Amino acid sequence: MSTTDNNDTSELAQAIQDVSERMSLLVREEIELAKTEVTEKVSKLAKAAAIGCVVAVIDDSFAKLRLFKITEYVSGAFLLAVLGVFTLYLGGG
């Protein structure tokens, strides 16, 4: 009976070792998968941030262009106001 007990003990030890190795392999694979997923997400976030910066610069440039055109609009409005005043006085109204 002692040889049977030794065989059972060695089989149990082998089964525990196999489970331990498989569990260790599974944990390592999960860690690698998590690293890959995080790398992909960080890459997408960096691309989105870069695109956001480019859009902000372009929008800022267009805003400055619109701001510089305000002087043209103001001068045009002033000329229309002067014409309106002349028309009012010269037209007899």
C-alpha cells in the first residue's frame, strides 16, 4: 500500500505542478494582452490629441483672419453711415 500512496502523492504533486504552470502561463498572457491594449489606447489618445491641437491652431488662425476683417466691415459701415447722413442733409429730409 505504500507504493500506491507514493504513486498517488506523486500524481497529485504532478497535477498541482501542471495547474501551477498553466496558471502562471495564463497570468503572463493576460499581462501581455493588457499591455497591448493599453498601448493601443494610448496611441489612439495621442493621435486624437495631435488632431485636436492641429484643429485648434487652424481655428485660431481663421479667428484671427476674421478679426482682421472687422476693420474692413467697420470702415464699410462708416462709409454707409456717412452716405446716409449726406443723403439726409442733401436730400432735404
